[in-house]
Amino acid sequence: MSTSAVIDQAKLDAYYGQFTSEKEKEALSVPLRLVAAWARNDAAGVAEVFTEDGSMILPGDVYKKGRENIRSFMAAAYAGPFKGTGVTGRPVDVRFVSDDVALLRTHGGILAPGQTEIAPELAVRSTWVVVKKDGQWQLAGYQNSPRGEGATLRW
């Protein structure tokens, strides 16, 4: 195994953490694919992670339904406020509703251009509804909200 393959495997192992079953890893491939597409600022690649009728809800009253609407929104975002950004995260909960439906919760956020750590105001808690269709896990619904110092609602 090459050195880069060992490093990549170490990164994957760290990402999966306690979620080590093959089924968990398959479902958790969805956030990994989204992160990879985002790293390329690839709006079509982000949209392809979603089901055809998938939905995305983000802070700031953003609600997009369907791949084309998600692709269009992300293309505009990469041309503007998200230009050069990345995203990162780690799973904190994986629950299977059925063999083909899982709820994932991650903590992560947006990485400003050139940054490797999430600024507090860009930290989020995300919920992912992933479904397995035709042997491929896809994102049916995604929603995030600010967390930590970036959260706006205080009790």
C-alpha cells in the first residue's frame, strides 16, 4: 500500500470513528461525496449527491427542492459567497430507519478559502436523510443550523 493510500485510509478511519460497520460506512459515503464535490466547487457534483427530488434547507431562509434547483443555487453560491470555500464534518449519529433509509447527524461547517479549521460563525449541526436507490446511497433531505459560538438562538 502506498504512503498516500495509508494516509487516506487513516483519514477515513478517523472520519468513520465509532461507525465501523459496512452499512454505516456506505450511508456515510453520502457526506464524503458532498464534501469532495464542494472541494471542487462543483455545483453539478453537489446536486448529483441528492435524489432527483431531494431537498436542501440552510440558514437564511434557503429552501431548495430538486437537483436542478440545488445545482443552480450552488452554482450561484460558488460564483459569489462560497467561492473557494470547502466544507468539513464528522458523523456523530447514524440511525437506520430501514435497510434503505438512514438518518445521519454531523458536526462540521464551511471552511473559508485557505482555512483548515472552521470559524465559529461557520460551524453547523447537520441532519441528513439518506436513501439507498438502485444500490447507491443518495441524499433525500439535508438541513443544517448554526452550532456553538455561531448559533444565534440562546435559551
